[in-house]
Amino acid sequence: MVDTKGGKARLAYSSHGNGEHVAIFVHGFLDAGGVWERLLGALTTTNLQKVTFDLPGMGSRSGDTWPISLERYAEEVGSIIQAIGKPVVIIAQSMGAQVAELVAADHPELTKGLVLVTPVPLGGVQAPEEIIRPFRQLGADPGVQRQQRRALSHALTAEDLERLGQFGDVVAPSTVARLVDVWNEGDPTGETASRFSGPVLIVRGKDDPFVNEAMANSIASRFARPVSASIANAGHWAHVERPQILAELVDGFLASVDWGRDAEPKPASDWKGAFAQKSSSAFADAFVEEVVLEATVLNVPVSGRENVKRVMEAASKLYENLVFTEQASAGARQYIEWTAKAFGGVEMFGVTILTRNDAGQIRNIAIHHRPLPALIEFSTRLGESLRGQIDAAHFFPAIARN
């Protein structure tokens, strides 16, 4: 245990292994740093220092009653990152994901990536009182706390469940209630595109009824460089239920991280960020004045910044969720694969090709959608939403709908 009260960091932490790079683990609601033990043992990445700790109000710091907030947690975790002073990937679960995103946004010079496991949205769950009330009462009844964990993670063994329960048993009832309010209310910056522009791996347990697929996709849509994965036969505590599978995902992510560069905006981050914001001004910032948009949903290309930004804003609002999955570059061109849903869950897939000028602005966009029925429906609805703004000849005519 490294006690850093006399140094730069305010939060005591445990360090495992040595290396030029760091993986720092942020636990979730009613847990402690020890919850990561199995995952730490399953990771195979070398040259890596692994850091765990207990957040105030939980674990060894359960007696810390100083006002608890996401901002305070982010400040304390940030102090660890600054004290260590090495490039870091932050791996966080549940409420810890809210903290991790704030830390990454505040320390982009050191944060090289995020792994968010069964994450709670930074903007909060915003669940109504009747849903939240039982969570606030978990601190008063150890048996009910264990029942709630079992309901969210069916694959926990009896031993796993008891160990997790013991983490929660030491948290004061008043702290439990406050923590629930913290993750439910979230942080206002979670209502817009993430301030962190680096790579993000989002992992959910397929059987998690809390962080379901829709929530995970919504979280992914806020990031410029998200990759999503799910783990079968796992729930909200996927890192406890399936540590080996999660370790393989994390090892792969760590191997892909560019440790040598600052986590500043990467190629195509302006494009992805504009989709997350869904605003014409965000798209305009990325385009040259004479930008040209070609797409399979268009009969003829759309030209000019004002016209293209109107089309892209309208298109972004048609998607119920959009996840960028792969990216590659060749000279002035960038190739981005994506998946999306619209019109009540209709799936679409595609590739976007961006061509940039010497200054890095986008001068040509080519977007390829599939399958054909979804493409035609998308074009029709896009034309309807832009009636009076963009010539209808650009879009497919409406087809009689049953």
C-alpha cells in the first residue's frame, strides 16, 4: 500500500507489478479495490503497473464521511495519476465509469484509453424515485444487498456473492443512500459528447438487466472512438463472473493503445464527435467550405458546407444509436466502419470514407449504407426531414408504407 497523503496524491493506492505503462482500476458502487483481484491475475500484458484503491466511503475508507461526489472522486483518482506520472489506461466498472470519464477528460495528457465495464452513464441513470428507493435502503439490510447483487448477476457463485456482500456490509447506510443519488443524478457534462477523445472499450454482461444493450449503445455514442463488446453468461459484475474473458478483451485493448502519444483528438474524432453532438455547428467545424457529400442514400451528391451540415445534422438525429467499430487511414483518406439502429430498431451497417485537405479539414465524404431496404427508408425519411431546406431530388421518393 502506498500512502500518498504527504505527496501529490491524496488517495492511498496499492501497486501490483512494474512497467512503463499503468492500468488503474476504479471500482463501482458498494465495492472496493479488492474486487479486481481475479482480473489482475488473469491479465497477461507485460510492462504494466496495475493500481487499485478504495474510493472514500467504501472499503478501507468506509469511515470517510467527507461529502461524496463524482467531482471529488475524480479529483482524488486524478491525483494518483499525476503522482505516478506515467501513461495510463483507466479500467472502471459501474459507477466507477462515471469517475473514469471525468478523470480522463481532466488529464488527457496522461490518459491513453478507457475500459468501461457495465458502465453507468456519466449523465446519470435518472431513474424515478420508486426505482431508486430500494437501492438507497441496501445499507440497512445485508441480506437484501446480496439479493440485489444476485438479481443483477445470476452467474455469481455463492463465494463470489458473499465476498461482494462483505464489501457492501462495511458501507454506512447514509453513505449508501448518498452514493445512489450520485450515480443516479450523474454529471451534467454527460448530456453532451464526451470531452475525452481517446479510444474507449465498452464491455457489458449480456445478462445484465441494469446496463442493457440500449444503455451501453447510448454511452458508446458519446465517444469519438468507441468499441463495444459483450460477455455471455455474465451480468453487472462481469469482472467477477468471467474474469478470464474480460482479461482477454482488456489485454487486446491495451495492445492497441498508442502509449507514446498524447490522447488528443485522433483522426476522425471531429466526425464522430459531431455525430455525438448531433448539431450542425459541430459538423461545420470539420468541413471545408466546398465540401462534397456522396452517399448511397442520395440520388446525387450534396455540395457546400451549409447544405452538407444540414444533411448530416438531420441524418444524425435519425439514428437511435450509432457505434463506430473500426477505423483505418491511408494517406488523406480515413475509413470508418459503423453499425446503427433507426426506425424502432432497424439495423444498418456501413462504411464512411473521409478525405481531408492538407490542413486536416474534411473536403469529401462518401457514406455507404446497407441493407438496401433500410437504405431506401433512411433516404426517404431524410428527405422528409429536410423538406424546404434541401432539394427533394437528392433523396429517394417515398414508398407506400403498410
